[in-house]
Amino acid sequence: MGLTTTATTASEIMDRVAQLMNDPAKTDYTYTVQIPYLNMAIDEMVESLEQSNSTPTNATSPPITIPVGTNQMLETPKDLIVPVGVVVYPNNLVEIQEISERAAGSKDMFIPLQRREFLQEFPISQSLMVWNWERNIIKFNPNGASTPREVQLKYVTHSAVLVVDPTTIIPVMNCRSYLSFKTAALCAMFIGENQTRAQILEAQADEAMERMTGMSNKGRQQMMTRHRPFRAGYKARGGF
């Protein structure tokens, strides 16, 4: 039995690529030859899904405690060793959609903070009040909060997948068609040097990507959203 639609293996993709390249025996288009191009195709797929904010890239962080007076969250260090007293955000974060807060240790609902393009100093209060993202630093009210807070981030995540051998699992729903056509297009262009075949396969890959993002968007159309009224001052730059 094959894998479900939520995942596929690298070998399944590369077997399809070999068929598309008229080499089902993989005489020329072996797994070893294909793997670098499959990784390129995965990179392009992930970037396209991030750009369209497709459902597979959405993530919600667990509650993160912000101590009294702390006014920022830093990027997670590459070695994952976080200095004492430093608060970090998830290391797979690409773009922030929303930051909410509540009293630390409580079961209260998370209340969204207001995003500001530029921050000014507000009187200290129990709330972090506002946030912005500047030079990979999430900043709150410069005075922080007078009580410990918990924040929750809703964000676009980067799903890093690196194929190292044919058994590698690619945990992205409905990615088979796109990765098969895209990998084959890259192989046709840079190995077979067949531009005509590459263009045909690239067009098929584009259609497969449209189907992937279209299914995600169709699902989101069923969600009820309370739209904010448009007004010129909505994107606040100064006070409340």
C-alpha cells in the first residue's frame, strides 16, 4: 500500500520523473542524478507555498512567556543555544500573521496585540500593548509589561525538507504532481538539454501548483471572517 495524500517518498517522485524522461529503468536518470534537482524543486515549492500563504505553511506557536519588563523576542540562534534571559521566537518563522497575549499561567483567551509600523514609548501597563517586527526582532512596548505575559504567534512557517536518499519522506499534501513535473523539467533542461521538453514539463508543474494552492484557498473560503472596516488611519503609526 502506498502513502496517504499527506506524504510521499522521494523514490516515488523520482520513479515518475524517470517515466517522464522516457527512462523507466533509470539508466541515465538514476536516483543519485535526480536528487539535486528534486531538492531544487522542493525549495521552489516551499517558497511558492509561503508566498501564497497556503494552509501547509500556517503554524501557531505554543504559549511563550514574556517576563516583566522584557520588550523583545529574538531570532533563535543557529546552534539552538539560547542565552539566559533571552526570549526567542520559533526558528522556522517566515512571516508573522498575528501576535496575541494573556496573563502568564492563566487560561484566559489570547487577545491580539496591535501591530505598528513604528513603535513609540507607552506608559507601562499589564499589557505588552503593541508589536512590530524590525530587523528580525519582534519588539513590544519599549517599557515591556508590569506583569508576566504569555504570547502566542500565528505565522507562516518554513518547512525545510532535504532529500538525502530515496527513502526520504516529503510531508507535503498533494505535492506528487508538482514535484514530478518540476523535477523532470529541471532534468530536461540541465541534464538532457532539451528546452522544448523542459518548457512542456514546466507548464505542467505550473498547473499542478495552481491546483495545490487552489485547494487550500477553496478550504479557506468556508471560514467566516470578520472584516475590519477600511479607513485611512487603520494602519496606525502613532497613538491608539
